[in-house]
Amino acid sequence: MVFVQFTFGGEERNIIGQIVNVNAGEKVLNENGKVDPKKLHLITFDPIGNTYIEPGEKVGNAFKDGLKIKNK
């Protein structure tokens, strides 16, 4: 299930749903047919600098590097 919260007309609204299908165009796939995040040209909001930024390079391995910090 997916929970999405947003504001519409000054009122907070909630939606709960289920993702039943996901599509990606060939332009964003790598040579193995997997989505390549760099080809998506994602942006995120930086509230400190009040700007939009594009994510950069890989900085770690999920579910592995965090364990090193957690186990200290």
C-alpha cells in the first residue's frame, strides 16, 4: 500500500492506494533493461538553499554501508 499526503485548497488530504503497474520508456533503461536513475533527470528540493538540485554520483551501497555506522 502507498500513503500520499498533500494539500489541496488549503486542506490536508490523504490517499491510500496500491501500485498495480509501473512503466518506463526505453530512453531511461540501461543495457540490461533496468531503469537507469541518471537517465531520469530527477530533481529534488533543497530547503536549506531554497533550490532544486539534480542528484549526483553514487555515495554508498544500500543495506550495507549503513550497517557499518549502526554497529559502531
